Amino acid sequence: RHNHPTTTTSGSKALTHGNWLGEQLGMSGFETLMAESMEALGEPGMVERLLQQLGERLGSRKVVLFCPLPGTDDPLAAFQSGMPDDFLSRYASLIQVSDAWSDALERQHAEAAARGGSLSQQLIGTAELRRGAFYAEYLRPLGIDAMVNSVVESSPEVGVHVLAMYNELGQPEFTQQQFAWLRAVTPWVRSLLRAQRRMQQAQRHAGALEQTLNQLPLGVLHANRQGEVRYLNDHARTWLGVEDECRVLLRHATGWHNRQPLRLAQVDAALVPLIAASLGTRTPVSLRLRTAGNQALVALAAPLKTAPGAMGEALVQFILVPETPPHASTAASVCSALYGLTPAEAALLPLLLQGMTPREMADTQGVKMPTVRSQLASLY
């Protein structure tokens, strides 16, 4: 057993383990590779860069991560470094051919899974492999003589994910030591893949939510306690006259990194007091405003709810609703869900947005004035 220090955060634990693992494997800079990979999660090309650097440290210039997902249109999805673009299509056609290699894969599947992967010579002798169609039509044209792989993950939810390294034509077979190194780094690759899948899922959900909000006649704006704007949907940008961020970046491309964050006071100074009011009372507050384009809006502001225990800055969410009856009916159901309004309170919202007085609301709803006042107080 090797004693090594532990830390309190998962990121520090991973780096500490990476440093220890690098020392045991003789892989200098392994902890740096782990840190860079974690920081690059979600970036285009992150997995390919990871595979290239892993291959360099483990002795291979051709590395493939097979990661198909059940139920998708791409049953042979993979990331790769050092392989031609069409290697997957070649593999898909040849793996269906029955030869000594495919027979060995099927016959020894359980044993390979039990040991966490295989050296190709464990499944079939290299001399026998070179006599088969799989070698002649797939491996040799790709400049490959032998391979080693490890099982990254195997479950009904994600299918079977395999990390494979290939040698160069004419080079020696992979060794047991290289197989041990590959198995040692596999749990780290698994953790990175899972983190990337969770991030991509969150991004898809956020994109779907944003698309749904943009289909409603509602403006959505988020600002922090300091008045820095963190999010604007398309309706809020249009109604408040905020220029699209991409156009700003393109116009000032040489100094984009020095650009100051957009402040709520620049958008509409009347909205600024609502931040302190909503965060101070922890309840929704509102006001009417007229934009520079002479559009009448009602702005409802409330602290943005976060998951229990979630870290991050406090944000206020502004919901902007045009003061027109066609928009009011749609906005009522959405605001009811956002702010937990009762049916009676939600029923007043369209009337309020039409500019009715409390007396007119009472008459329309067929209730007494004290009831309307109580409901309005709760609504605001």
C-alpha cells in the first residue's frame, strides 16, 4: 500500500491522486494533464486532445475511445487521435465478417470484461491475427499490427465504452506493463466522460428552456447584487434596446477581453432599485416602465431560486411583460408558476396589466374590494 495525502475537495483529491498515479506509472506531468482536462470540460476537441496526450505518455500515436450510446443514431460513435476519418466505417463493415479475430472476440468476451480489457495477443496470437481478413483489410491498411484496450464503462444506460491503443506497423506488441498503465488511467477517463455527459445534458436542458422562454411574450433578465447583467433573452434585448452581445464582440474584436460587464443602470436605471428591494424582502416587487422605444412594460423582480446548498452569486430575475391584453393572458400562467400565485391572484394579473383600478377588478371578478386589496398585496 502507498500512503498519499488526501484533501477535502473532489478536484483536489483528483489532482493528488493524479500526482501519486503519475509517480507510480512513471508518467511525469500526469496531474497537469488531469487539471487541464477538467478545466477544458465541454470545449470542442477536449477529448481528442486528451487521447493524444494519453497516447504520448503510454506509448501510442493511435488512440480511440469507443463511446456509443444506446438508442442513438450512431451505434459506433467514437473519439480518436491519429486515425483516419473513415476508420469507423471500415471497422463497422469488417467487424461483421466472421474470421479468427471476430470469433476470438465473441468467445472470450466474458474473460476480457473480467480483466478490464485485453492485449490483442491475449485474444489471438499475433501470427494468427495477421492471417485473417480483419488484419488484411482493416489493421494493415491503417498501419496497425496490434492493440490493447480497457473497458471504460459497461452498463445498460451507456452501453460499452472502450479505450483502445494501436501500435505502428512493424513495431512490437504492447506489453503487460502498458496494459497495466492503460487500466490505471481508465477510472480517470471514465470520470471525465461522465462529467462531460452531465455538462452536455445540462447545456441541452438550458438551451431547451431558453428556446421555450423565447417563444413566450416574456422578457427575462438576470442581474447580480452589484447590478451586473448575467442573462438576457431575445425579448428582453429587443424591448430594452440592448445590442446583441455577438455584434458587440465582433465590432470590438481587438479588445473584447477588456470589455466591462453590462450593468442594469445602462439598460434602464428604473430597474436598479428592484434588486435591493427584492433581495431585502425575499419577495417579488414590481414597477411600470416605458422603454426608450416607447413600449409600456411591467417588470416583476424576485430573487432567483437555486438548489439547496448550491454555491454562486445571488441573482435577481426580472420578468418583463408588455401592458397589452394579448400578452397578458399568456404571461399570467407563466408568472403564476414562477411566483407560486394562487388561482385568485393569478386571475388579477391580466386585469392589472390592462390598467384596471382595484374597483374595476372587484366588479369584473364579482368580489368585494377588501378581497381584491388582499390579493393585490399578496401579488405584489
